[in-house]
Amino acid sequence: MHTTITKRQTKSKHRDGRVSVHDRYVLNFNDPATGKRRERRFNTRKEAMAAQQELLCNADVLKRNKREAPTLGEAAEYWLQSKAGTVNASTHKSYKQIVEHWIIGPAIKGTPNTRRYYGHSGARPPTDLLVPMLGPKVKIDEIRTAEIRKWYLRVQDMATPYVARCARKALSSIFRMIEEDYDIRLARMPTRAGKAYRRKQRELLTEEQMRKVLGEAQRDKRWGVYYAFAFMTGVRPSEMLGLLWKDVDLDKGVARICRVQEKDGSLRPFTKTDAGMREVPLNGFLLNLLREWQERCPHHHGKLHRVFPAQGNPQGRSRPPADGSDGALLLNNYRNRVWYPLFDRLGLPRIQPYAARHMALSFLQAQGVEIGMVAKVAGHVNPQITLQYYTHAVRECGDMMDKLSAAYGVSERLADTGTGVQI
């Protein structure tokens, strides 16, 4: 730790005109906690030297107690272990793939199919297809911002801006955790590095198209409630497919969202976030569909279990469920057997199942529902998330300017007669 003591003179002018000169001794040092330059002033050199000695002793103790910075590979493994159990299995798997492929490396050049082939087959790719990333053995406190910027641009060239953004967020999270747990300062993430990621605008249905979908839901006794529920509640597809009959209260008109279905059909007894544990109100249209569906819904071991189970093949005898299966309808099967055929029958453009959530929340806001209530129904802890990601224009804007004129107190008749407010 580098410290210096300098002597400075200060002058003060009295009321009678006399000028006094005072000697001050300034101790200059770098703050061990922040690394910033600091000063302390003393009246005598003896006081400054005593403070300097105390500062050096404390810095020596801090240096001995300070943990050695890990390598990037060790830090990444430490971060992945901290995420295990706090996120679902598929999310943790995606974190691990990003860390191993795009942060630690080496990354594989080529198309996504090329990377997928070598990832699943276990075959070693040719050397000319391997591109080094940051590496596992480099000390994490030796990585500088300039190196991170070059790495980020390299990832952007090889993958999409979205993948590069995910890799950058994962690296930033690793750095912040190591800073907090190891009490060391690490490099900052670069700003304005490469192309900015722009979220793709979701394709949504119009009000007229929605009326066609809900009309079809009333006529379709087999699958109608499966897609009407998504459009009328705004729940996530995993929350809808994981819904059990014991969580639905048809008398009170609410559905309790307290679990989700994984990609393999298993149920997880918690939602994406703590705010996702909620009650979603059900309107009369949906309650009628659910009451009719409850009478026809397939049973599990003689009892009602899942609200939206798999129904097998109507053309022939369905295969018996696997051992331990409770009739789960997988998301891919829901998308291909229920969702897409609906839009093909009606001649409407295909949209993703998750778009139903965006539409429900956007229409609620368009109808003037308070944003706090919309966020509560959506399971968002912060209404800002609802405004940022789930607000879309779902109405025609032809009469928008007429409403603005009404707000200003201007009408077409007043404008013609030359009276009223002039704009």
C-alpha cells in the first residue's frame, strides 16, 4: 500500500487585517475498500506518521485475510452451484451451456445445427472449428474490460445478439458474486459494445380474430377450453398445463396458480417467481366452459386430477400411460395437436402459445384496468415489468386523435364555425 505525507500551508485572514499561516500535514493513500484516492489532514507531523503506521498495519492484516481470486473456471462452477435449486432444471441447463460454450470455451464455429451435432454426439470437432473464449484457467481478477469487450464482439459475430446478451449477463452475474463473496474488485462490463439487442415484436390477434377464436372454443367440445383458458387468464403455458382440479374453485370463480409443469411433464411445486403464486379470477364465459369440461375430463385412477390432461388419439386406441405418468400433456404436443390446428382451421396466422399471455395482459390495460391489478394477475412483482414487456397496441388507432380533441374541448362543429379553442 502506497502512502505519502505532504506539508501544506494554509492562510487565514482576520478581521483586523492580520494574516495567519498554518502548517498542515496531509496523509495521502488509496482506500483499500474502494481503491480511490483519499486524504487525511493533521496539525502535526507526529500525528500524521502515527495514522500512517496504523493504516499500513490494517492494510497488511487485510491483505493476509483476503481470499485469493479464483480462476474463471472455478468462479463459473461456483456460480452454477449457487443457481442449482433456485431455478428449474431447464433454466440451469441453459446457464451451464452458455457458461461452458460461450464463456469458458472453446466455442464451435458454424451453424446452430453444427454446434448441436457436436454437443449431442460427444464427437470432438476439428481444430479449425474451435474458437477460444475467455478460458478456464485465467485468474478472474486479471480479466480487463478491454478483453471482455473483444470477447463480447467475438460472440456476437458467431451467434445472435440475444445469445451474446445472455452470455454477457451470465458473466456479469459471475463477477458480481465473486466480488461480494471474495471481497475483491473486478473489471466492469463494457458499455455500448457491438450491436444492441432489439426484442422482436410479437404477433398478436386483432379483436375480430379473437372473437373467431372464442367462438370456436364454444363449438370445440374436445379442445376448446384448452385454448380459451390461455386467452382469458393470461397465465403462462407451463402454469396452465400444471393446473390441477383441486386448485380450481368454480364456486368462487378463481384458479390458484401454485405449480408449473416441466418440459418432461413432471410437476414442480413452485412458480417462476414468488409473485407467481397467485389467484387468477375466472369470468363467466370461462366458468361455463370449465363446468362443461369437468363432466367430460379424463380421470386419473378414478379421480379428477389434471385440468388439461392428454386425451390420446381419437382415431384409435391410445397407448397406455408410462409407469408413473399422470396423463401430462407436454408443451410440444399441446402446441402441435391443439394450438396450431386451431389457427389453421380458422385461417388465422399462427402465433405462439405464450402470445396469449401478452394479449390478455394488453387487452386488460386497453380496457382501463389499473396496471397494479394487471401485474398481480400476471404474477409480476413489479408493474414496470408488465409495462415494459406486456404492453402492446391491440386496438385500431383511427379514433385516437378524436379522443385527444375531446380531451382538449375541441369539436368538429366548433372548428367549422370558428368558435371554441383554436389549436
